Amino acid sequence: MADHTTTAGHGAPHGSHGDEGDSRRDFLVLSTLTVGAVGAGLAAWPFIDTMNPSKDVLALASTEVDLSPISEGQSITVIWRGKPVFIRKRTPGEIAEAKKSLGGDKDPQADDKRTKKPEWLVVVGICTHLGCIPLGQRTGDPKGDYNGWFCPCHGSMYDTSGRIRVGPAPRNLDVPPYEFTGDTAIRIG
């Protein structure tokens, strides 16, 4: 019979060179994957960067509006990011009506949470039901039962604070981000 004993120095005992090889292989795989990921990111960046808005679109990101020519009770429409924005200088009667409590409305919101100065209302002029543009900006337009805006498509009526009062619209007219830059000037966006 042959002797099958291993002599010292033949083969690697557990815990020495075998683990070192695994560790080196793991490092090489990890390094290769990291370099590959960085390279793929650098190669993809020009394509990803083309999806950023262009300078002309960024210029429309904010709109400056001079409010001084608007008289009490008058509304104007400006365009911000391709959307109509209704700006109304409300009368004391419209302000008082807007401050009334809203018991069971779909989207109850206090008037002072929708305005920064009581006489100025700024809302996106798009019906929240199907995206129509409500009537009520021009003299002679129907304004609905609440003297605000009326969407003739399905009968939604908004009050003098742009809140939905009647109809299928699920929520109030949106208030865009805006700030007063002076007594009679605002920046939308």
C-alpha cells in the first residue's frame, strides 16, 4: 500500500495563501467595477445634460409683474411657464366674501393661506378638473354664483379666493410660488 501522507511544504495549509488570493481577486473585481461605473457615468453625462432645461426655458422660470396699472376690481392674465396666471386686485367686498367660513367645501382653505396681501389674489388659471381655462377674467365673462371664475365645460365655480365651491373640480385653483418685490410688483416663480 502506498503512503498517502502529506509532507510539510506540499500544498497550502488552510488560512494562508488561499485567502490572500481570494482577497486580491475581490479587490480586482471591485476596482474594475468601480472604474467601469465611473467611466459609464462620464460617458453618459453629455446625454443626461441635454435633458436639462435650456436657457430660454429657465428664463421663463420666473415672471416679473408690475401691479401698479391694475385698478381695484380688475383682473389680468400673465403667462408663467406656459400657464395662465390670474392676478386680481380684489375689492373690499370680494375680500370680505373670501374671508367667510367654508364649512363643507371640497377643499377648504382659509383666504389668508392663499394670499400674501388681502387685496391681491394670484392663482394659476387652470381648472383643476380637466385643465380648462375658467371664465371670469374679462368684463362681461360669467363668474359663477360666487363672483370668482366659472368653468363652462362641466360647471365648476370658484369664489373670489379661487376656491372650488360647486362642480366636479376636486381642488382649489393652484397658487403659484410668488413674492412681492415691492409695493406694486411681484415675481412669480
